[in-house]
Amino acid sequence: MTPLPLWRRGIAEFVGTGLLVAVVVGSGIAAQRLSTDVGLQLLENSLATALGLGVLIVLLAPVSGAHFNPVVSLADVVLRRRNGLPARELAVYLPAQIAGGIGGAVLAGAMFAAPIAISRTDRADAATFLAEVVATAGLVLLIMGLVRAGRSAAVIACAVGAYIGAAYWFTSSTSFANPAVTIARIFTDTFAGIAPASVLPFLAAQLLGAGVGVLLTVVLFPRTAPAEPSTPAP
């Protein structure tokens, strides 16, 4: 299939990442306002994120591949070569994802009449650094492994949504696993925020985790299988 024009794919990445962050931040604000128990807030936030991410992947995968994540785009360039994202197109994808994420945080705040403010939630320590390495490695392995196995966008959407929903709970960092989302969450001083001082350690952990995920993909999925046929639309 001939790729769509780059500008159209860039818009899809901007919109998709923006809506993803709006789901993460918006559901975090709603959870904080509706519940007093932190565990229940996390449950509400994780369910909304898992469902929203799956929907966005199904919707926008046919346009841009539905990366919504700089480390996924980088892994796609490294692993897929001729069938993947050309390296030169990262200059469109990465800024679109970061700008879209920031826009999504602002949009979520506006929908809940929450003022834009820099987060004061410190998250970085040795445990969360390790957690982000694990979360990001698992996410990259999951996505690239399923792509190499020829799975459909619908299968990938369900798997990624389920993984992120689970990783909210089995990682101490609540699985940001996405540099664009991490940067965007600076701009909300709410349940979903992250203080600027914690961002660089998170980004470093995510890049390291992406490298681990790429290596595991090469080991476990050495060849790319033909894609599953999609069901024709009625």
C-alpha cells in the first residue's frame, strides 16, 4: 500500500498523541475529583487510558501507523528498514508527537477548567527509573514483535491497550513509557503530572528501555511475517 502524504501522517500523529494525553490527564483529573482513594483513582485512570489508547490505534493506524510515541517511531526506523518509517520522516513524526502531547494536556485542563500549571509531583528515583526501563522495553517488544509477526492493527490495539492498563499497576512509575507523554505531563499539576526535575531521568530510562526492546525483538522475531489480511468494510 502506498503511504499517505507525510503531512497527513504528521497531523494524525499530532492528533493521536494529543488525544492520548487528553485521555490520560483528563481521566486523572476526573478520578481525583470523583474519588478520594488513591488506588481507586489509579484504577479509573488506567482503565480510561487503556481503552482510549486502543481506540486511537484502531482509528489512526491506517493513516500514520499510530505510533503516538517517539521511542516507537525510533524503533520502527531501526527495525523495519525498507518497510518501516524512513529516518528522514522522524523530523515530522517526533515534533508532531511532542507538540500534540502538550496540546492534549492543555486541552484536558481546559475541559475541566483546571489552570495550566507546572507539575510539582516528583517521580524520579532508582525504582521508577528501573520501572520505566521495563515498561518501555515491554511496550517496544510488544508492538514490534506483533508487527513482525504480521498481526493486524486491531490485534495490536487490543494488546497495547491491555499492556498499558496492566503496566499502570505492575510498575512503580505507572508506566509512562513515552517521551512525548512524559514531556506533556509537565504541564498539569494534577494526579497525572510529573515535575520537570523528574523528566530527564524518565526520558533516559525510556530510551534505554527502547534499546532493550529493540534487541529483544531482533532475538525473538528475526524475520517479518506477512501481514494478516484485513476484513473488507461492508
